[in-house]
Amino acid sequence: MSSVVINARDVERVAAFWKTLLGVEERTRVRGFVWLEPQPGTNISLAVQQVEDPTEGRNRLHFDFGSSDATETAKQVVELGGRELEQHEIQGFTWTVFADPEDNEFCVAQEGQEYHA
């Protein structure tokens, strides 16, 4: 099983956040780990792993997602216990940086955007 793994103190809370936000079900679990179903049309899945001390500071790895309704996705992130961190724009392409309930960062951009030279 190939997965991108998020370290978390509260596996249940973080797994529930990502499961709901991504609209996928749980694939399997063992003590201290939860694997989610792959993203539709891919073999890429997300897993959450129990750790005592998550990595401090800015994440070295993060997810970038496209959304058909970035405003609605932003509302959902907050409703699920995440938060908005910052907004960015480069050559007409905009995205927002969010954090999940344990401050794992990820980005969301409106689908269909293009960079303007």
C-alpha cells in the first residue's frame, strides 16, 4: 500500500478531518495508523500515523489541491477544525495555505486557473 503519511498526536481527529475534506472512506487501520482510500482516479492515498512529537516548524512536505469551489472548500476546512494561514498570488494564479487540526499545512487553489506571463 503506497501512501503519503501525516504524523499526528490525535490520529482519529486528523484522519476524520482528511477523510471528510477529501471525500474518501477509511481503507484500513492498525494500532496507531489509519489509511484512507486513494483519491478518485489515482493510486495515491493518505495515511495518518500516531507520533509523540510531530515535526516542529514549517512542513517540508505539503499537499496542493484544486477545488471546483475554493470558497466553499475554505469554509469546509474551518468547519472541520482547520484554519486559513495565508493567501498568495503569482502572475494571476492564486491559492490559499491552510492547516489541518494539528497544523499540517496544505494549499487549495481554484481549478481552471492559469499563470499569466
